[in-house]
Amino acid sequence: MSTWRPIHPPAFWRRWLPEWMHGPVKWLFLLSAAGLVVLSGVAFFYFMLAMRFDMAEVARLPAGTTYYDRKGVEITAPGGNNRKLVKREDIPVFLVNSLRAREDARFFDHSGIDVRGLLRATVRNIKDRDFTQGASTLTMQLSRISFKLKQKSLHAKLLAIALSLRVESTYTKDQILTYYLNRIYFGAGAEGIEQAARTYFGKSTRDLGEGECAMVVGIIRGPNKFSPLRDLDAAIEQRDQTLNRLIAMGLIDTARRDAIMAVPVKLVSEEQRETQTSYALQAVRRELDHILEADDIRLGGLIVHTTLDAAWQDRLEVELTRAVEDLEHEKTWAHPTEVNHVSGTEPDYLQYAAVTTEIKTGATLALIGGRNFSDSRFDRTRSSRDLGSAFEPFVAAAAAERGKLVLPGRPVQTGRQIGPEEVVRIAKRCGITGRFSETEDLFRGTVTATPLEMSVGLAILGNQGKRAKPYLIKEIRDATGEVIYTAKPELSPALTAAAAVDATSVLQKSGGTRCFTGATGSERDAWTLRLGPGGATAIWLGFDKPTVIAPELRLKSLLDEFVKRLGNN
């Protein structure tokens, strides 16, 4: 039997390559084939995973931030749910170019993924051994925002890529651009480009100037850090970086950049800002901006549970207004409705401010920064005023801390036992920053403090000498209901428990509360301090421009009646 078989010629690559390379090339081919199979499997997996998401969610604008008081009662919000939208035709060309320059230069050319940028970022991440570079296109950012992809992980990145391809196949570039600008957060309570334009510049998006377009785009990378209302220099630096990127892309020249930079920045006045509705929520918004990281705060539909007690705040406001109106009927001052305000000036009628701090935790239960928010947005709870006899509890606290006698109604004799320097030291430990007199006039109240400081200091006396850091937000949830922030009360020692108890002896006892009412010797500032079972309230009464209010005895009588109406709760 014949065993002859035809001999086939070797493959082309074997004839072409040296024999020593045959083995490595074969293994390279096999590994490449296996890699292709794995890559195809990964792509199929993420394609199927992306198919589970509803693309209509991209076009569905999320609700605005919702605020609740401590009892779950919804309260009026800065910006609320009346989120203002822009249409594509409302967006200036310079704004679009600025956005491309800072966020996605090839936005109109790619299909949702910037391959060159992705490869460059991958190499950098490998070098850094961390996700320091994202290479996210506008479409990928929109996908993450729309579908709540917050994690910085390979899985989240691959899912965002798959979703971006679906978004690009579902919507036009103009739609993606518009949805993106309507969704993202721009700081200072402004959700979406239209609110940002009105909040910062007092105009609609379509009316933004070139420098304003560049500045508002610069805010995107750090809504809190680069807000011009918080740090104008940082916002200007971001504007300039955007303009320089436009030069690098060949969209403007240096002469045009210099002309844009030469235009003065004109920010809207606080009174004209549309994202504020009350003193309390103005303060909540400030705290919210400090709490949340940029990626979290960009999410729409935030649910913010505050520490405020809306019912108690309303009651304080009603009774304070009643007391002030009673006094106005006796005097010849202008009533609020009779005052003609000059733009840029504060009203010249009698004002009040009040803060209630929860004794055990430092949570703010009420915050009233003035008599009429629509007339003046100046928050008087953070404005220092003369204390007069309202400083006596802290003179007593200092004396008791050093083991000396507390002599109610005799602050000078109480203070002389330890001297001004020691009283100042203890007052500062209680949170009062002063200006302090360096003489014995200090014991008579020649010192300044804010209503917020006085409320926190008073709470120390009711909390066995422990000082609690004030806060306004106890919990934040995203649109899915996931908790993304929970407040943790911060306590630190300020006084001994015995000294705190002794200091309260200078306050008049009335049922379950201890109170002080009185005015400064100049009769330009009146104070009420009220230490209840759960809250410490400090109330100031006076004019923005210091003016005699009324005789001290009349003021004390008025405020005593006010305290009685509040009751013991």
C-alpha cells in the first residue's frame, strides 16, 4: 500500500518570516483572536445592559430641589420646581463654542465617544493608577446625569459609553446639547443654564454677552468653587481659561479675547436674584452649596430635609411683627409701606432678626434675617450689634467658670472678680467674636455679637456647657430616594456644667423657660434671650442705621409682653 501524501507549501507568513518568529506570531494571533472574542462579549454585555434604560429619561427634565422642614412639611424653595428651560434657538453660538472648548472639542464630529481623548485618558490613568482623567464627552456626561451614574469605576465608564451610543442614535446633537445645558447645576441654587444666566447676570440665556458665556461655562467644572457670587476672581480665571481654549481651537484671536476681557463683569444684585425666597432658605442654600460635591449636586430632584421648624418660625415672625407694629403706632417713624426705597439701599424702618438653636444638637430651628425679604435680603442674623445688658449671662459664665460668685443684676461686680481679659476669653469660647471693650465697660455690655452667635452661646448654657456647631440641613436624598448626606452634630466643651447652670441664674424664670429682655444704654438695640426646654432663641430689634428706638423701659415692657405671648414651649 502506498503511504505517499502530497506536501502542501507552508503559509505565506511562514515563508516571509524567519523561523524563530513562527512560534511568537502564532501565539500572538491566538491571543488576538481570544481578545477579540472577549471584547465582543464585553461589548455585547454592555449593549444589552444599556438596552434596559429608557431613553425618554434623557429628555424628561428632573424636578427642582425640594425642601422640607424637620417635621416633613414642604417649604417654599429657592428656585423651587419652576425650573426655567431654554430652547436650542435661545443658546448663543459663543456659548456653544465655549462649551466645546472646555468640555468636548469634537462634540459635533464624534458618535458619543471621543476615541482619541479616551485613549489619551486611558494611558494617563494607567500611569497614575487611578481615574484621574475621564475623557467624558457631553453625551457621556448627559448619560451619567440622566441615569444617575455617579461611581468612578471601569463598569460605570463602560456603561456610560454604551448609553452614550444609544443617546446619540436617539437624539440629534442639538437636542443633546440643549438637554445637557438644561440639566446641569451651575452653583448658587441655579439648576440649568437659564437659571444660571438670571442668577448671575440678571438676564436670559439668549442675551448673555461673550464674556458671560465664557464665565458661565467655566463654572461647570466646579459649581461651588467657581461661582462668581462666592469667588469672583476664580470665576474670572475660569472665563479666561475658556477664552484661551477658544484661541487654541482657532475660534477667536487674541485681539478678540483681549476685548472680551476688557468688558467689566456686571453681576446681578442680591435683591434681583430669582433663586431666593426667604432668609432661612437663603441660608439653607449657602449650606447646601458647601456640603455637596460637584457630581452630587448636579443631579436634579434633590430632596433636602432641613432642621427648620416651620410652625415655630411662623409663630416667631407673627409675634415679632405684632410687637413692632404696636411700637410703630406709638412713634412717628415711617411704616414699611410708606417707605420709598432707593435702589441699592437698605430700608430705613424698624427691623428684627431671630435665631432659634436646638440646645442638644445645634440644629437651627428658626432663622429670620429681617422684617421683609422682598425689601431687603440682607441677613441680620449675621450682623454684629451692641449687646448692652444682654451680655450679662456671659459675664456670669466667665465668673462661674473661675469659681467666683455670680451676682444677678450686678454684672460689673461679677466681672471685676476675674477682669475683662478672662471674660473675653470665655465669651470667645462660647462663640462670641466681638468687638470687645478692654475696660470694665465690657461688663456693662460694650461688646458686639450677631443674633446667631447669641443663640449658639445661649444654647451652651442650656446644654451643660457643651458647644454645638450650628447647622441647617440634616439629610439630603437624590431623585431616587438614596441618602447622599446625613448631618452629624458636632459638640465641643466650652464651659463646665456647673458654670453653665450658674450663668442661667441671671435669666428670669417664667414657667419652663428662662428669659432676658432689655436694651442697650443708647436705646438703639433691644435684645430678647429665651432659653426654653429644647431651644435657645436670640432676638434683636433695631434699625439698620443705628437710631434710638424708644425709651428702655418701654422696650422692656414691649418685649416682656412678646415673651409671654410665646409661652413656655
